[in-house]
Amino acid sequence: MEGAASLRFASVARALGQAARGRGLVVPGFRSPPRLQGAERTVRRRPDGSATVSVQLRGRPFVAVVADMVEGVVVSNGLDEMDATRIRTALWEAVSGADDVAA
């Protein structure tokens, strides 16, 4: 089951990357699990503007994992409230076709 979650994670990461890139956003790297013990999501920003979003897969509904990935893109790009809402919607639309997110 863990392998299936990893494949779904990779599929969603690709879909989010494509959608973010298409909107001129910085595409963070995605990894699992976070290095910070007990964290469900962390975002590490680098001086060059890149970021890594780390998400806990194990023991969580996959829709929560996707929500953390979407929010990681928003946080990595430092979007204001209006842009963040618009981008969240676009990112959710992009992943809804990539995989059965709720399963």
C-alpha cells in the first residue's frame, strides 16, 4: 500500500508542477517524509528562491496529503490572499484529473 501512495504522490507532484509552471509560479520540490519529527508538512526555502515541500504520507488520508502539497505551492510562492485563493482553485482542478485524490 505504501508503494501505491508514493506513486500517487509522484503523480500529484507532477500535476501540481505543471499547473504551477503554467501560471508562472516557482515549482517547489516535493518529498516525504518531513525531516522535522511529528510534522505533517514543512516548507524549506532557499536563498535562490527555490523551495522543498515535505509531506507526511503514512497514516493520513491522501486528500490531506494533496491539501498540504497545494498549500506548499502557495506558501513557496508567497502569494497574497486573492492570488492564493485563485491559485488554490487552479491547483485543485489540475490534480482532480491526475488521480483519484479522495481514495
